[in-house]
Amino acid sequence: MSDRLKGKVAIVTGSSSGIGQSIAVRFAQEGADVVIDYRSHPEGADDTRKQVEAAGARAITVQADVSRVGDTQNLVDQAWSQLGRCDILVNNAGVEKNAAFVDVTEADYDMVLDVNLKGAFFLTQAFVRRLTAAKIPGRVINISSVHEDMVFPNFTSYACSKGAMRMMARNLAVELGPLGITVNNIAPGAINTPINSSLLADKSKLDALLANIPLGRLGKPEEVAGLAVFLASDDGSYTSGSTYVVDGGLMRNYHEQ
């Protein structure tokens, strides 16, 4: 790996597994120190920390439920107090709830929107406040979903949260651009991660999905991480307000069975 992120510090939410873990490790391989956020799996966060340190970078683990504004503020505070700065924020933490629209409960709706949208909103706010106080530029990368644009029956709350994340990125790219802060989304399709474990266990559903993916396979977390490095590095310095789809062609070919 290169040192494209040397001297930078990144917060990666939900980095105890899956895409978040892969991004944290790849950032470390590119020279960045990493704040590893987890909510309920300290063992996964510790595994990420070991991989980050093995890559020669510094790492801290912070337990934070991003749906709580106080926790998001603490994440940023810990980055600055323990690692001295924070240049990159990856809003990766996310949840989904499978339910027919007529059966969605208020509690389920609140859980999905609070983690996926409110968490990203207020963590970005805390991140930007510290950047502006220090008068340094920064990068915000939201791990959104193809469902910020593509329909997802029985996951309406999730699709709503990701659609809102698309507009948040576009709005903030304009508002924060004069401060030297870029804001972009990565929209993964079907990636081989723990959130898709039930799909992977159901051969008929998996085969139906693969038939919709022109590349004929699920994506790997590392394939999302590579794009995140581009957006966080100097290579992506003139890129803001965009969504980058990583889905093997799924969005262009998808149709309900």
C-alpha cells in the first residue's frame, strides 16, 4: 500500500465488522490513524484495532451509539484528545428493519432513522465544528446504499433514511465547500457482510439477487474501502456532492421478481 493518508486521522463508525472494518484497516494501510467506533461488539472493535496497529497506524476504540448526540460528540472529542486531530469522517454505521409498510412500528422507524440519518447528521456537525475551529479542511464520506435511489419493498424506513442521506450530502457539499470540506456518498449494492447474513443463508433469494447483478457475484468490503481511500485522499480533492455506486451493475439491471 501507499501512504496517501499519511498524517491524517479518521473516524469510522460501525467499524467492528463488515465495510466499516475494511475501511478502517485500509485507511491504516494508507497511513491514517483511526478512531474505531462500535456499539455492542467490543471484540470486533478489538480485532479491527489489532489489524490497524499491524499496519503501523495508531488506533483507539470508542463505544458510541450514534443515535445519541452525546455519543457522537464524544467520538469527535476522543479523536482530538487522544490522536490530536481529525481530518476524515466515515459515516458507516447503519441498521435496517424488514417489515411490510403497514406493519412498521414507531420504535422500528425511530431505530432506523436515528442510526442511519440522525447519527450521521449530528456526528458530521460535531466533526465540522472542530474542523472550523481549527481552520483545517476535511472529508466526509457517507456509506449510503443503492437504496438512496433504488426501491426496496418492505424496507421503506431504510430507503427513506438513505434517500435523506443523499440530499444531506448534496446540501452539505454546497454549504461546507467554502470551508474546504468535501462531502460524498458511497452507495454499496449487495456486499458480503454480516448485515446480509440471512440473505446468504437463503439460496433461492441469493440466486435471484445474483441474477440481477451483471457481474454475477456479491461485492467484497475491500472493494468499497478502495473507493473510500480515493475520496479521502488528495486524488479525490476536487470531488464533492456526488454518490458513487459500488454494486456490480445491480442498479442499472434491477427488477422485482
